Amino acid sequence: MVTLRDVAKAAGVSISTASRVLNNTAEDVGIAEDTKQKVWQKAKELNYRPNKMARNLKLGRRPEAILFLFCGSLEAEGGGFLTHPFFSHMLHGIHMAVGRMGRYLVFMNEDQRNHRQLKRLLEETVCGVITWGQLNAKTVESLDRIGMPMVCIAPYKGGLKAPSVYVDSEGAVRQALQYLYGLGHRRICFVGPGNPNGAMQERLESFRKMARELGILGQTTIQLCQEAGPMSDVEAGFHAALKVLFGTDLRPTAILTPSDLLAIGVMKAARHTGLEIPKDLSVVGIDNIDRAADTNPALTTVDIPKERMGMQAATLLEGLLEGEEVGSVKTMIPTRLIIRDSAAPI
């Protein structure tokens, strides 16, 4: 078995320096970055496993937990990531699949205040990781170093070399925009979040692309929400829509949003301005959260199979844990249009 001494010798450093680097305390004593990189590289080449992991294996202890690691707040709108109307369903899909694997699920956000707890989980408790979103560079580095079986949901530019699962955001926008186009709408406005990234940025770019393909790019408009302190998606959609409906001489006949919560805010703004949906304004969202069917009128939207995304990620991880060669496969989850009552022919 490879020891800490072997790693230190291969890297040309002292055992204490190697220990500091591998225990993520190198910064406490000012160890140079090139030295840290050399130690980690040699540890990886030698397939070195920290003592706690090695001791668990020697004692016959098999970690059974799957870690769900996400970038997001625990204190955001609606209680944060774990109770969000979209992500809670995705997490439920992961939970069901992990249970069928005979394992259990733990979760943590990537806040750097949790870094030591994350390291301990990876060493002592976790046998596989599912991530969501664009993790920061330090978290990516930690996960890459430990060599843990891992699957990423929507990492975009997250930098992890692992199997990934994405929703077909371009397909979702295409379905929504083609539907509005088929109803005769040409003056269509895209109301999106301020500083979009990840899926939101992809949906914005897809809107431009699809509008160009349909020959209506010059008639469409884009209104991004202003970042004005802590504001819910519904509130952001409301204020952005007011600018569109009040601030232009030629208001749009339809509004498309990249999420249902923004669409609900748009519908609220339309009522505030005295517009009737869908008679005066058609509104289409994306996500198909539970609230979408209960709005008045019921929101036409594009369904994203949230639980399926989670289950697919867990299934890929199960294959990795069983020794399958999965590689950096990219799985795309298709979407479907849900026609309700918030859009009508012009």
C-alpha cells in the first residue's frame, strides 16, 4: 500500500509538507503553489489514499452514502435550494434512485465554510458524489484530487471531468417559441434573469437563435431583470414585465420566460396593468413546476422532467460504483410542451 512517505519521496518534499498539502492545511504555513501541485500530482500517480480511507478499507467498512453537492443557498426564496419548486423534485428523483441502490443520501452546499466537513465526508462516509451547477474552482480541485466516482447535473463550465446530465434547454425554447409563432405572434419578448448563467444563459441564446431562424429577430425584444437586492423570481418577473408593458410604444403580444416563477411574475404585472391573459397578452414559461397548473389562467409551459434528471444521474453513478466504464458521457434530457390557457392566437 502506498504511504505518505512514498508520496513525499516522489515529490521531493518532507513528509510534513506532503501531509500539510494532502490535508489541505498547506496555506496555514505558506507552502508554494507549485509544491502543492507537485504533491497532488504524485499522490494521484501513485493512487495514494488518505489514512482514514485506507483504514476503513482495512477494517472492512464500506461507505454507503451518496453526497449531493450543490451550488446554491439554503436561505433563498421559498426556503432555498432544497425546497425550491424545481430542485426539490430533482432531489426527490435522486433520493428514490439512491434508495433502490441500497444506499442513503446526504447533501451539502459548496459554501467554503463547509470545506473541512466536505473533506471529512469524502474520506469517511461517501462512496459517490452527484453535483449540481457550476461549482467553484476550489471545490472542483478537491473533487478531482480524491478520485471519487461522480456524476454532474448541469455543470456547464464547472470543469469536472465526469459523466453529466443536462436538460435540453435549446429544445425547450424551440418548443415554446414555435408554439407562439404558430399562434401568429411575432412581437415576442424574452423576460429573463439579470446576469444569466448556466441554463438561463443557454435559454437566452437559444431564444435569439430560434428567433433568427424564424425570421422575427428584429421584432423580438429581451428584457433582463435588474439585480436589486434580495428579490424573488416572481418579484423580478413582475418588475421586468412592467417595464415591457409600460415602457414601450409597441408592447409585445407575447412574453416567453426561461422559468415558470418569472412567468408568474409576468402574469401578475399584466393584471396590474389591466391586461387580460391570454386575450391581450400571451405568456409561456419553462419548467412546469406544480404552481404552473394553479395560476389563473393556467400557465402554458415546457415540462422539464425534474425527477428523471435526478434518477438519470443516480443511475449513471451506480454504473460507476459497479465498475462500468462510463467515461465523460453527456446525457441530454428531452422536454415537452404543456398547453394550458395562458396563450392564444393573436
